[in-house]
Amino acid sequence: MAEIKSTLDLIMERTKHLSLNEEEKQALEQQELNQLVMVPLLRYLKEERDADYLAHELDSLPLEKREEGRRLCLELFIDSLSPFEDNKRMLAGVERLLGKTGRERWEKIVVPLEKEYQEQREAAQAEAARRLRETLAAEGLSGSALLPYVDGESPHSREEKERSTQAFRARVKKDLNDPQR
């Protein structure tokens, strides 16, 4: 045992200069907080747990980290929103964290933007179908039976959808940070 202790003492002595500086400590603490928030949030979003579980886990954070944990969770909710998918689960989580008035404020911002981005996507698909019909007509193919299919899963379409989703999230974040809204 004395041999082990002296080995440990040697290790400690040789590594004492390897301590973290303040910036590294803060980054490590932030990473730990992200993990403490992300795990219950992902369980909630995957419908493995309910909003009460999420709120309980956030309330279990150390007192000095609770507010930052809730803020981080709300930011992650924004990063999970999509104008092309159902956002009810995120809004239910927001209601559990911010109350009914908080959810109503989010809905007031999110719902009109969802509509706007969905309409833009539909218009873009209609334009793509029109261009496709023109291309086919130039090749001598036309008629009422010829209906161009605009694949929503083409690489171009996926990229456009991702750009729209990122722009949607940026607008939601901007509008939520606007105290006038």
C-alpha cells in the first residue's frame, strides 16, 4: 500500500502544473450544463418522458445554474422548431417552463411564421413544376396527362428546406428576443 501511495504522490507531483485555467474551467462547466439540459430535453422530444419530467430535471440543477439551464432549454426548443413539422411538443414544453402566457407569446410568433414559410415552400414547388413543364414542352412533351412531380426529397429541395428552416428559426429567435412582441 505504501508503494501505491508513493506512486500516487509522484503522479500528483508531476501533474500539478496541468491544472485548468479559468477559461477552461468555464468551458467545462458550460459543457456539463449543456449535457445536464440536453439529456432530459432529448428524452422529452423523443416522447420518452413528459414535460413534468423535463421541468423536474431543470429544477434539479444547482440553484445558481437553474436560470441558465432553463434559458438553454428554451434556446434548444427554438433550434428544434420547424415550419414544416409539428411543433406542438415544443410549445407544450414551453408552456410547462414559462406558463400559459409564455406559450401564447411563442404561438403568436411561431404560428404566423410557420404559415409564411409553408406558403413560400409551396410557391417554390409550384414554380419548379412550372419550369419542369416548360422544359418538357420544349422537348415536345405536353398535355393534360403530363403532371410533373416535384420531389421534395431531391438534394436541391432538401437544401432549400434546410435553408428555410434555419431562416425560420433565426426569425423566431429574433422575434422572441424583441421585447415589443
